[in-house]
Amino acid sequence: MIAIKNLTKVFQAPQDVAALRNISLRVDPGDVFGIIGMSGAGKSTLLRCIAQLEKPTDGTIYVDGTDVSSLKGRELIELRKSIGVIFQGYNLLLQRDVAHNIAFPLMLSHTPKEQIWRRTQELMELVGLTAKAKAYPSQLSGGQKQRVAIARALANNPKILLCDEPTSALDSFTTQSILTLLRDINRNLGVTILIITHEIGVVRSICNKVAVIDDGLFVEQGPTAQILNAPTSDITRLLLGTAGGEQ
């Protein structure tokens, strides 16, 4: 599904900073794969590279066997349709109501109007926001905003959902409801999910695999239970200690 080989990303202003350093990763179809690390470790840069919002400095990213860096024009547009992205901070359109926020990607792709509103209705039902169709983002709670963002990311029936800190601004109860929704999307719609997070509880709750990133490098990766029950790196132990009171 996603295969990353020797990926490096260097930002050059004002001086060279290596956000990702020769990393490799495989995400299989049906995975809920967690990327966990501290702030500034390179998590969001990795997500943006997979989504082709950033161009890697070196290395390759394959999605369904295709080197995405080789895509241009219509092929790149089609790739982006197959990858839904949930951005940190929601990125909703403040002057549009819930229904129009969800419909926006379909409008951009010139989907026939009747199909747009049928799909929008389906998605509002999926995320439990039918009653909020005419509400604006300023009238929504954090959890409701995230549900709108999830529905919008699913508009084009993507195979992959990339989630950048999807619960970082939410309380514990709302966090669990969002994770339950993502788990249902994975199981019922067959969408492969990659979650960027700094919260060990998110990984423990929903991810079947995890990779721990520190200073642009993967320090360990594998099945979630294996990594969390027997961590081999200091940063993983620190993340576990921060969340669980262990050292």
C-alpha cells in the first residue's frame, strides 16, 4: 500500500535542517499504522511527503506500487484523490457550513451536483452530523469540527487516510469517540489509516503497528504490542513514561 525507501527531507532556509534522514517504512493494506514521536521529530513532514504536499530531497515513496514522485498533472490529481488528509487544526472553511465544507473536494473535482449532495449526505450520516448540516465551524465543538474534517477527507472515497494529530486538541472522552470513528472507517470501509501523534494512548487504542521517530530517524518499528511492551529505545521509554508514569 505505502512503501517508503531511504527517504530524506532537508529544508534549506535559513540553513540546512534534515527533518527526515534516510528512513524506510511499509504500511500494508488494512493497517492502522501509528507514527509517534515528540514535537519536531519529523512526523508531520513525513505525512506531507506521502501526500505530495512536500517534495522529498531523496528517496522514494510508493503508493500501490507507483513511485509518486514521478507523477504529474492528471496522474498526481488522481493520486491525491486516493489519499485523504486530516490536517492538524481542522483547516475548515470558516465561511462555509458543514455540508459545504464536506462537499468542497467534490466541487473542486467538478463532480455532478446531484452526486455531490448525495455523497455529502452519506458522509454526514457516517460521522453523525446530519443535524449540523447548516452549522458553521464557529458553532461546532472541537470533536464536531474533527468529524467534519474526517468526512471531508473521505469525500473522494480514498484508499488511504493520513491523520495529523487527530486528537491533540480534544478531551479524553471526545478523543475516544474520534478513535472509535476512525476504527469503524478502517474496518467497515477498508480504508488504510496512518496516524501521526505524540500520544501513546492513541497508538495503544487503535494502531496495529507503530514506528517511533526521533530527530528524523525511526528508532524502532513493528507490531504495537511488541514495541510498547518491550521498548528498546530511550525515546519510546520516555513516551511511555510520560503517558503511564513509568520510567
